[in-house]
Amino acid sequence: MTYDGTPDAADSSARAVPASLSSLLASLDTGAYVVDATGTVVAVNARAGKLLRRPAGEFLGRDAHELLHRSRYGGTLPRAQCGMRQAYMAGRTVQSEEEWFERGDGSLLRVSWLVTPCRTDDGTVRTLVLFHTPYDPVETRTPGDRFSSPLPELERLALLAETTTQLTATLDVEQALRRLVRLVVPQLADWAVVDLAAERGRVRRSTVVHAEGDDLVRRDDLEGPLSPVPEDSPLPLARALRGVSPALDAPSPRLAADSPLGAEQARLFAESGIHSAAVAPIRGVREVLGALTLGRAGRPEAFTADDLPLLEDICRRAGLALDNARLYERQRTVAETMQRHLLPQLPHVPGLEMYARYLAAPDASQVGGDWYDAFVLPDGATALAVGDVVGHDLDAAAGMAQLRNVLRAYAWSQEEPPSVIVSRLDRAAVHITDVTMATLVFARLSQEDDGRWTLEWTNAGHPPPLLVTRDGEARFLDGGHGMLLGTALERPRPDGVTEVPPGATLLFYTDGLIEEPSRSLDEGLELLRTHAAALAEHPPARFTDLVLERARPAGNDDDVALLTVRVPVE
């Protein structure tokens, strides 16, 4: 038995295993390893290393699930579907007759296992995993082992379930296609070809891959635009692209003579060595999205009619997944276009350097209610604003646009302090916009006759602006704080005023930069202040990017708008 006791190992003391457990593992004539509370391997015996063809160093310090646990097709097993991981994370004793472990050479080993919690001499609770193969250890297979044709019913159902899981877990078209070909090659065929329908009847051969051992090799030279689909061609590919049922296909002297599309298919067969193929349409909800061709070249078995129902089921699932992914991409494109038009171009103001960044919530439609604005007022002052309308959808974006436009109109037409402008906006938000809840900071930045810069602002329930000096001193501008927008209809709003030192940077932002469920708001503000102070010497554009990168919480699911303004040194 070995354990990781190297000085540079993370938390090496927690990985050390008492001698009694070491002796136990060494005495077992079955594969065994020990994981800690996070599922990290802390000890492994020699038998496990032999069965899995891995040295001890490949186990220790690694997440056991990521390292070993696979589906029967060699795919990464989702954590939520892994009974072994659920057992040892829950601290329960569980056993199972079947699991697939990935060996060091990439092959899969079918094992039976038992998981049980154990308390070592030092009082630490760990989990012991015992496994053995009830079959000849030589009886292994590579991921996607090639079963007989057609697949047994249980294997067929398992492959369809895996197809559904893998393809519905992404909304990216390219990633969905990569997952699709990984599922069928080399499980069902040596080659997989995906042809996708494009606009105006065009077709593109988007993916051509073949198996080389456990790897998939992409053939870019066989990809590209295809000729139009003939309306009356009997070719299986042409019929599939027209939405007709799956069919068998094979090289034929008639292919090239049929049509330009047939010539492309003949080239594919010649270049790949495919001697037997099966072709099926990929149908979406309203239209045919393309076709999937499976080919066999390195194996002698030909496809038969019994293989076509499985291929049709796979393509049906692929069609739904691709339909959803395409719809999402179209919505994202529309939303991103809308966002670009809603967020303003920053004005050029002599002496001032202004930069803005906007990041949409990763799970939303790339548009939301966070916003910023900057424009020059008739008296020469620069108006600065940042706000947040509740929501991460098109309604929030529309409300944001309403508020911004009304604010601009009031600020331009009324030479009044920020507090008075926002008080006018309070009443407008209630009566002439669809906004239900919003926060806002609105400020005027002006240069006095003696060259000094002065900021005057009011805050409607928004996180305070941050002032960072050239020397790295950073403080929040807490003055001028009032109620949320639309709630202070009967009381005057306060203003805050401060001088902005030469070379200082003003930072306006939304709460997505500082809020995280696992920490308090004060902690988020302090983290922002610390990072901004440390980055004070960077040029404004770099300063903006680094603040966003370092202060934004990992895995943040909220929008972020960030506006920085640096005044001149002299």
C-alpha cells in the first residue's frame, strides 16, 4: 500500500493513512483503494494497480470518479448517475454487480464492487472501495467495443439512453455533433459522417470522423459544401436529406453518374474504404436538419436491415437536440444584437479615459437588465450612470432601455443636481415604464475653472461607486444614498459630492461583480476594494479587465456591467 506523503501535495497530512489500514490493503487479494470525504484517492493496493494497469502515482490525489468511472461505452459517467460515488459521498455501504473502470491503457474493465465507510485509528472517516472482476481479467474491451449486429436489446436501450443524456446536456451545435459521433464510433461503425442542411437548400458535410484505436480522427479534407440534393435521386443519402426513411448504402459504379451529390458520396467511399453504410435522416420538429451516415471499413460485417431501427432512433434524438441547439443559437444571436444596440458607445471627452464592460448571465439569453451610460451634458459636464433592472431576460432589457432613455431626456433638458433628476425618474418609472424594481447611480463629473475634477452623484439603492487614487488608496463613495428607484416619491433624494484627485479612477458597477451566495455583501465589497487598489497603476482598459476578472465571483450567474473613468494627472 502506498500513500501520497510528498511535501507539495495539497493537504498531505489529510492524505496520510494509518499503518493499520496500510496493512489491511496490502493483505487483500482484491483491488482496493481508499478515498477521502471529497472522493480523492488517498491509498491504493498493488492488486488494484495490476488490474487497472496503473501505477500508484496515477491514483493518488486524483478524483476517483473522474479517473475511473465510465459508462459501458467509455463515456464520462455523469456524477448524478454514478451509484458508487453517491454511496461513498453519502457514507453508506453499497455493492453492485456491474461497473466499468477505465484502465491506464484506455481499455475498460467490467468489475463488481463494494463501498463502505471506515474509521481509521486517527478517528478520520474515509471510504474503502473493494472491487474485483467476476470474469477473466483478460476479458476487457476498448471504449465503444464493437458488438454483434444488431445490438442485443439491453445494449440498444443503454446506447439510446446514453445518446439522450449526452445530446440533451449541451446547447452548442458543434459540441452536440462531437458527442453524437463519439457515441456511434467505434461502437457501431468505423466511420461517421454528418451532413447538415443550410439555408436555400444548401448542404454542408460538417463532420467526417473515423476510429483509430480509441481515438477519433477528423478528416477535414472530406468536409465542406455539397451539391444540391436532387429531387428525384434514389440515392440513400439524397433520400435521407429529403426526410425519407433510413436505408443501406454501399459503393457502386452508378454513384458518381447519378448526380454531383452522388459523386461526393463515391469520393467518400473511395477515400475511406467504406464497404457498407447505413444512412438516416436527422429530423427536427419542423424540417429535415441533415443526415447521418455510418460506414464500416475495418470490420468485415456489413450493415443489415436490422440495424436501421437503432440508427433511426439515434437520429431522432439527435434531431431534437440539434433543433434545440439551433434555436438557442438563433435566440442568442438576436439577444446579443439587441444588447449591442441597447448599450451605448462611450463619448470622447478631452482629458477623460472611459471604458465599459458588460457580461451577461451565462445561463440567460445573453441579455439582461444591467446597464451603464455616459454622455456629455449641455453645460460640458459628463453624465455617468450605472443601473440594474431586476431580471435576466428581454423584459428586463426593455425596461432598462426605457429607464435609460427617460434619464437621458431629463438630464439633458434639466440643468439640475443628480438627486433632482433621479427624483423625476422616480415618478416616471412608476407611470410611464414597465419597470417593477431597479437600482441606479447617476453622477455628474465636471472640471472646475482651476482644473480640479468634481463628482456629484445620487444613489438609488445601488452598490456605491469606488474611487481609486493613483497611489492605490481606494474608498467607496457612500454619500448620496437613498431608496430604490420608484420608492422615494414623497421625500427628496440626497446628493454626494467629492473631489476626484488627479489620475484617480472612478469605478461604477452592478451587484454581479460583488455578490455571491457563499459570502456576505461586505466581504464582496472589500474584495473589490482590495483588488482595485492593487491594480491602480494599470492603464484604464487593463484595469477594467483585471478588476472584472479578479473580483467577479467564480461561477457567477448574474449580469455584470462595469464603467471606469480616469481623470487626467494634470
